[in-house]
Amino acid sequence: MSTAIAIAEIPAESTRSDAEQLGAEITELCSYIYAAEHRLLTLIREFDKKGYWAQQGLCSCAHWLNFKCGIGMGAAREKLRVAHALEELPKISEGFANGTLSYSKVRAITRIADESNEDYLLMIAEHGTAHHVEKLVSKYRTAKRLQDADIANEQYIKREVTHYYDHDGSLVIKARLPAEHLGPA
């Protein structure tokens, strides 16, 4: 049995300037989409704050978005969270409104942003990829959790090592250790 591999060829008439032009059109359209997404979130925040979703007999704005707009419940809750967070983050909100920041980046940085770190996170979002921003936010949240004394004490209390012999005679070991004892992930 042989496997055929198709190789896509770039037509000879296609030039680098065609690729640049198409790329520019894509990025311009993305900027319009980001600005529209900002407007959508602004309207959602206003709709939620005024409780208009309750007038239609629904139990939350997320349920209304799910029912009326076809947005999944998890995504609807996340849109609401981001919409409300943007109200307290004017610089990030402005970057999103003018199409400079994508929803992916805004969603990530609004998880940790406040007035004390907004400028720094905005700079990271403007110069990094969405993956880079999400990774930074994830690492920041992990570091904050590890700094919390209550969580550290709870992890310490819950640490354990157990063992038993399986039906075939193998020794099975199970351990629960605080993250800081395991080294970098």
C-alpha cells in the first residue's frame, strides 16, 4: 500500500507582494473584528448591569446569551467576566476597542489585571503572541497561589505518601506533595 503526498505549489503568478497584500487585508479585518468584539462586550455589560435578561424570564445574562445568541454557557460566562473587567481597565479596554488587542489576549490579561499592573500587561499584550500572554498569565496565577499562606498550609497538611501491593505483587506508590517540592513544571 502506498501513500500519496500532495505538495501544494504556489502559482508562478503569485508574488510576495500578493502575499503581503492578502496578509495585510487579513490583519486589518481582524482589527475590525476585535473592535466589534469590544463593542459587543460593552453592550453585554450594560445589558447585564440593567438586568434586562431577567425581564425575559432567564436566570442570568449568560443564560440569555446562550439562548438568544447561541453562545455556549462557558463562553457566555467568560464574555461577561471580561466585559465587567474591562470597565476597570481603561487602557486595555482602549487597546481592544481600537483593534490593537485581540479578544484572546484581553481574555487572558483580564484574569490578573488591575490598576497597578495594567500598563505592564498592556505592553506584554501589544508585543507578545496570544500564546505568550496566556502562558505568562498562567505562570503569574500559579506564583500567586503558591505565595498564599493558606493554600501553602493546606497543601502541607494534605501531603501524604501511601503504598499497597497490587494483585500481581507489584508495589504501587501514591504521593501527594506540595508543588514547590517538585521543581519546575
